[in-house]
Amino acid sequence: MSHRTITRRDFLKVASAGPLAGALAPALARPAGVPAEKARVVLVRNEDALDPSGAPKAEVIQAMLDDAVRALVGEKDVVKAWKTLIRPEDTVGIKTNVWGKLPTTAEVEQAITRRVMDAGVPEDRLSVDDRGVLRNPIFQKATALINARPARTHQWSGMGSCIKNYIMFTPQPSAWHGDTCADLAGIWNLPEVKGKTRLNVLVMLTPLFHMIGTQQYNKDFTWAYKGLIVSRDPVAADATGLRVLEAKRREHFQDDGLLKPTPHHIQLAETRHHLGVSDPARIELVKLGWSEGLLI
Amino acid sequence: MSQPTVPGPRLLASYIPVSAGPWLSEADQVFDAGTIFDYIDGAGEVYRSYNMKHLVARRFHKDGRPDIVVDAFDMGSAADAFGVFTHDLDGADAAIGQGSTYRAGLLSFWKDRYFLSVYAEEETAETKALVLELGRMIAAAIPGAGETPGLLRLLPEEGLEAGRVRFFHNHSVLNYHFYVADADILRLGQKADAVLAAYRDSGGRSRLLVVSYADAPAAALAGASFAGAYLAGDRRGAGQKTASGKWTAFRVRGRLVAVVFDASSEAAARYRLDAVERLIDGEKRGE
């Protein structure tokens, strides 16, 4: 895909207009075709989401997800709310993330599974998978996808995002690594996924805000944020999660907080691929629950 | 019988102890540039960008204690072992190998053509001591020593910030350390050698990038590309002021391109580039 080169000089011109603009350097202009309306994102937090060992409490996670989906679709009844997302005749793939150090968690998977079944989808037309999605018959036949993964920094893409979580739908994930994963949103145009995603859940229970070394994980760089970010729009969900990660980094490192490498795939998902909204000014953020240490 | 040019992973594995105090090792996992994604997903691109040959991963386990993981990379050359070490320089010098850092349970060091990461899944006084001891044992077992890239000799010492020198090949890694452009406007590809250094003077922090290309025509093309994309076509590269009020300038000399970013003045940029040119001349004279 051809596009004009964005240089540091462009970045500086935008940055001189304000600090946030600098972080959004690749999104210098919203192209024609990108909707002007706001994308709704729900950030729900619960101080009691984790047990003393740091493990998620299933019943609290369920309640958090329910509250978020109700607020997202504007429906008081949780099953009715899910029925606006999932039809009984759907075949549903729940794309999770099994990275051992920081997985989506079984509790989040189970909370989603329960509500998909409550919406009328039988167990035999529902599957939870990550690395095996291309070989999974349910995912091959899926009419609906739910995308759930934890938020974390990433050594090549900048951020492990909802957008990035679909890389396992490609036979050769490394083919999407160019320019530090700039065009990950292009995956969302593949027939396996295009137009199928009904909900994105960015898990913010214990996000990873910094990484070191080959293993990319150190518990010292996680914190108990005890949140979930839920949206129909994966770009808006990721842009919101990114704000939280960068705010945490500013607090911890006392610097600009920007991620390295820049997770520009999030902004480019809007400006180049028109997948969703990355500009915080055009995101309607609904905050629910525990507000201490909210950061944004 | 001809000798293999790349030592196998078995030799690399032989440098790693089979136990670490009461911690016992599990079976090794071996990866190459084609399979490293199976181990660390997309993060493998960092090591691929430095032309990695093999990775031997050995996990040490003791019930009830945090695991310790040794990731030993054969990078194929000392320059690339040094380069991948410079990708993350945060931490305190641990005086291990030919350069090392320790931070939060992670020891990184390089020696000869090898880059080592020794990592405790949780830092305790006991695991920190073991990580450092493992590192010392591995460094002692690696028999040779390697040379740092010759390009480092073209960095003027005046104002150079120690611990902020990076060696790399491609524009993604350049952008990681210092964002220049989304496209590869310096035509680094994967074959150029590049060194990026930070300088501090009364005008603040500036950057010096020196790139070595395959030949002079390649450098000339890179200079023209940079001028066109970054300096509005100013091929002389004498200096332009950016929106931040800082100056950018570049010069092409043979197969080398030197760029100063964020200099406090046009004169400061010229001063740094003049210093680089003197070092280039010194290299040519064999000084």
C-alpha cells in the first residue's frame, strides 16, 4: 500500500502543537472514509478482581464483563445485551491469547463463553482457541468472533493489542512484522475474520507496562490495575489501553512514557486501514467501578 | 573434510553449566532464525535483525524456587553480538564478558560472537547471586574475545554519552532508538552497518548516526534519499532547522554517511560532522 513518508520532522511539527499529538505522529491526518462519529469504549474496574495470590476471581470477572457489555450496548439486561452482539444461529470463535506469562486467563474466557451460550449458541458451535485457529473447524466456520487478550508491551510491535491478537489467523505471522508491525490491521481484511468481530476485550487485570530481555516479562513491570476494556472497535480499545500503559510508564519512569518501539500499528489501523478510531478525542470512554489509580 | 563456518548449537550449549547451585537444568531448546518465533513470537525479529544463527535456551529448575533461564545466542559475529547487546543497555554494569548489564533479575552480556541473557523469573538475593554466577561461568567457558565494530572509532569522544551507543543494521531498530521516518529513507536495508550515539553539550542532547554502506554509490544514493525525504531536497546537507528549533545536517564521505540530529545550532552540527571527518581521515591514514 503506497503512502507518504512520515518523518521525525513531521512528528516535531505535530508535537509542537501538544504532547499528545506527538504520540500520535503517524495519525497526522484523518483520511476521507474514516467515520467522524465517536467509538464507545467501556473501561470497567473492580478493586476485588484479584485474590491475594493475584489470580482473577471468576465471579467478579463475570460481573465486570456483564457491566461493561451492558454499558457498551445500552441494555440493562445482560442476556439481552449479549443478544445484540451474538445471534443463536451464530458459530462463535473466541480468540484468546495463551502467552504463558500473561494469558487472557481462564476466568475471562469462561465469562465470555457463558454469555455466548446464554445468547443461545450451543456448546458445539463455540470454541476458544489461539494458536490453532486456522485448523479449528469452529473457527473455520465461524460467523462471529470475540477477541480477548491481555494488554502488554511488546518488543517488536510496541504493544500486544487487540489488533495484533488476530495475527494467528495468518499462515505466516512474520509476514506482518514489517516496519515493526505497522500494517497489522490489514489482517482484519482477511476472509477468516473480516466483518466477523462482535466484541473486543482488552484484559487489563495485571498489564505489563515495560519489558526487558528475551523473555519480555518481569513481574516487577506489571501492576494490579484490575480492569477490562471492552469495545466493538478494536482500535479504540487498543488506543485506550495504550493511554493507560503510557500513563503508568510516565508515573513509574518519570519520563514521556512513550513505548518503544512506537505502537504505530494502532494509529495506522485508523489512518491507513480505516479499521476503527484511534484518536482519543473521538472515543467516548465510559468508566465504571473502582476509580483509584485510574490513570486516564 | 571442510570445517563448518558456523559452530553448531552443541558447542554453544557446552558453554552453559548443567546445574546452578541446587537448580538443575531441563532439556535444551534450540532455535534458529527461522524458528525463533516459536520461542518468543514477534520479539524474535530483534535477534533476526542482528543475523542470529542459533539460540540455545536452557531452563534451570528447583522446586519451590523461581526458575532461571539462560538464552544463549550465537550471533555469527562479534559485531552483531555487541550490537544486539546494545539494543537494551538499561541496568548496572555487572563486569561480566565484554560488556554486561544487570537489572531486575536479568543479566545480559556479550563475549566473542555470543550474546547471553540469564534471567531469574523472580529476583531474590539467592537468584540474583545465581544469575551472576551463571553468567561468570558461561563467560569463562567461552574461550575467545571479539572486536567491537570498527564504526565505533568514528564517534568523536567529546560530549559522547557513555552507555548510549547502539550498533544495528536496519531502520526498524534505528526507529526503536531514535525515530527518523516510517520508511527506510536512509536505505539501510539489512546489510548496512550503523552506529547511533547520543551527545550532550550545553545545548542539550543531540544524536550522531554514522552508516557504512556496501560502496560509495550506495552511500550517495542514501544521502540523496535522506535529503529528499528529510531536508526538502537539500543535497548539500549543510543544516536545516526543524520545528523543535534544533538542527539536522549530514555528509556523505565515500561509503559512509554521517547525520547529526537535534544539534543546538548549525555550527554545532558542522562541528560534530567535522570531527567525524577527521576521524575518517585518521582511519585512512591508519592512525
